[in-house]
Amino acid sequence: MRTLFFDFGNVLAYFDHQRAVSKLAAFTKLPPHELTLALYGGVLEEDYETGRLSTSEYIRLASRDGRLSCSPAEFESAFVDIFTRNPDVCDLIPRLKPKNRLVLASNTNDAHYRKYSEQFADVLTHFAARCPSHHARSRKPHSEYFAYCQRHTSHPLSECVFIDDMPSNVEAAKKHGWQAVLYQPGEDLVGQLKAVGVEVG
């Protein structure tokens, strides 16, 4: 195996949308569960994660749907403060770099991507390429997303491994032709990678 495609959320780092919701709740009369639905999981989030909406457009529409009175700057500050490090995987990345091409394969939007690129710069510096969904204009598990990622390595499908926490994404990666590892926090990722032929320093 020569190229490793890593998911970001719940692999390299944990995320918790409720951290953002709890802060933004101070600016609306909507109950937290309704605010969550306004911000995440619908067409608005999909359009933002696939680059069809800019950050300013997303904030305007999400603020409208969430009946939020905060400023755009206050919204973005709360919205992006959701990430915490997964040391098990982050500490493994430098050990993988010498013999593998590392590529980020993440469903993410512009604001989150800018935030975690800065917050986890020490880890992401080891990656040869990054494929956030808002650049690809497609998201996992769609085949177009995997085709976009494939353009960021010269290695054949048979020499690529995908690591993700979502079963649907792992199955889609296998259909694309990659080896794939379903990772859950706390599992032995080193052992899982070695089992599919990855060299770990």
C-alpha cells in the first residue's frame, strides 16, 4: 500500500456540533434541538459542504433559519469551535509519512476547514494533498468524490487505503477499488493498517 486517504472528523480529531449549538442558543428563542436541525443535516449543510454556498451565504441562511440575532463574526466563532485532538491517530501520522503518501479525504465546509487547518497544522503538514469536499464539489459516499481524491495520487487503486469512521463511506471506497478500514476511536488502527499491507514506521 502506497497512498493512505484519511478522514478528518472522528479519525484525526473529534468534533461536537453541540458545542456550537450551546453557544449559539444564547442568540435565539428556538430550543437547541430545533437549532441543531436548522444548522446541520439538511440541504443547507450539504450545499455548504459541497461548495455551492460561500461561508457568508451559509451564515446568512443559517442565521435566518435558526432565528439568530448574533453577528456573522459571532456566528462563525461559535460554529468552528468544535474540534478536539485524537492523539492516537495524530501521533501515528508522522510514523506513516516516510513510506506512504498521505491525503486528507474529508467532508467539510470552508469555515471548519480553515479552522482545523490552523488548529491541527502540526499534523496536516505531513499530508501531501488535501481533498475537502467543498473543493471537490462532492461529498462521500458519492463516487465523484472518490474520483476527485484519486487525482491526488499517482498510485493505482490497488495501492490505496481509505480510513473513515462511517460504514457507508468505507463501503463506497471499496466499490471505488480501494482497500478500506473502518476506524472507531479507541480501536487498534496500527493493527488494522498492517492487516491491509500498510508499512508503519
